[in-house]
Amino acid sequence: MAIHETLKKSIPDALRAHDVVRLRTLRSLVTAMTNEVVVKKRKPDEFLTDEEALAILKRAGSQRKDSIEQFEKASRNDLAEPEKAELAIIGSYLPQMMNREEILPIAKAKMAELGVSGKADAGKFTGALIKELEGRADGGDVKAVVDRLLS
């Protein structure tokens, strides 16, 4: 079953469970996905492909992370907590990301393949590595591994 369809079918379960946070999060995600369908000039009752749905989930997760960061800087933990709960729900629909230790051997192989020798090639190396690991690793973790290898 497609991610978009799964999210839509999870709404009645959240309603029955009286899980307000999950319901709010699912509704916002389904709305974002429906808006994306309309932007792509398709019928609103169609579903997005998994790649398109993952892009929206990642965007929503990124928005929540940014909000949490801003709320914590402003010492507004009362606003950060609901965002953290929503981020956890969004994360449950995202595929498991690789950690830095899993990225390292792939980065070393790519480094040898591209012939990267120093910091001057960092941009090209990071771009190629992110493209190879797209959807499987967080960009921040990839950048940290590249910095570690080139230092």
C-alpha cells in the first residue's frame, strides 16, 4: 500500500483511539499530500507515489525540527513539546536513516572513486555522496562524515 494511502487510512484509527496529536499530524500530512496532487494537476482523489510522499514527509519533518529549534531558543518548551510529538509520528512513516558509522565505508569508497584529496574537493565529494545516499541518509550526517574524512 502506498504511503499516501496508508496515511489516509490511519486517520479513522486515530479518531477511534482519541489520539489528538496523531490525528492532527495525519490530517496535516494528508492535506499537504492532497495539495501536492493538485499542484501536479491530477485529480484530488489520486494518491502520490511513494517517492513524492517521502519528499513531503521529509519536508514536514524538517519543518518540525526547525520549529523545535526556534521554540527552544526562545525558551518556549510548551510549544516545542507538541512539535516533538508530531515529529515522532512523522518519523514513524519515514524509512530508517543510516547512521554515521554506516555512511563511513560508502564515503571512503566514493572518495577513492572520485580521487578526492583535500578540502578543495569537499563540495563535489559531498554532492556526489548525498546523491548516492539520497533517501537513506540525513544530509547533516553525510556532511559530518565528509568533514571527518577531509580533516
